[in-house]
Amino acid sequence: MRERKASEIYFIQNKILHKVFMELGMPYEQEKEYWLVVIKNVIGREVSGLSDMTLGERDKFIKYLQKTCKNLRIYNPPVPKSLRNWKKGKEEISFTFREEKDDVLRMILAIWAELGYVPKELRKLVKNMFKVDDVRWLKPKDMDKLLRFLIMRAKKKDVFMHYAR
């Protein structure tokens, strides 16, 4: 398990946004007025700058950029529900997630790959089954439930597994 702070996600999002603005040839500092109008149209409220946006609003804006700037590969770090209302200047909050070093998580990812699915589809399954955005945020009992489900699916598809638990 690892703890991640809201400010870490903020820092990553900030780097991404400024990099995208530069790659589009419209640096934020020089074209701030233009970007503030675009941001207002996307998130639905007026902001004084990027630091006035919550993590959830920044997430929404980055998703918008991903859709509209198809020629750019834009990474959008996942933002858990508990952190979506946080913005710069508020009291620091954090959340805990599993690292890929976690044995159960690694087993889930391995079975998923052997089933022939792409990782993006696992996020959809987890969202549908547990109403959680990322498999790393599952509670231990939900992680076990997902593992049993994937083992059952692998047996139905007759996928050879040699994992020890």
C-alpha cells in the first residue's frame, strides 16, 4: 500500500497542462485570457487561473484536451472521488492505493493479460463491479472477489494458469 497526496496529483496535472499548452503553441502565461475562456466553457464556471481549479475540474479539462487534441498523447492521472474537490491552498489530504508490487494485484493483472484483454478494459470492469475508478483502490475483500471472478472466467475460457496464491 502506498499513500499519495492531493498535491502530488496537482503537480502532475500542472506539468501536463503546461506541456500541452506549449505543444499547441499557446503557452499559458502568454495566452492566459484565451485559456481561461476555454476552461470556463469546459468546466462550467469562471476561474482566475489554473490554481483556482479543483483536481476534478482539472481532470475534466485534461479529458477534454485528450478528445480535442488527437495528435497529442496526453496522460491524465486518475483522481479518486475523495480528492476531486481539493484545490491548491486547501489543507493537504491523501489516499492510499496498492502498488504493482502487491501480490494479489499482480496476479489480477497477469490473469487479465492472459485472458487477452487490454488494461483499459479492467478499469471498466472494476468501475462496473465496485464503482471504483482504479483496481489499485479496491478494498482487500473486493480485490479477492475480483480475483475469484477472473479465475472463474479463465477456467471458462480454458486459459492455463500456474499461479500460486
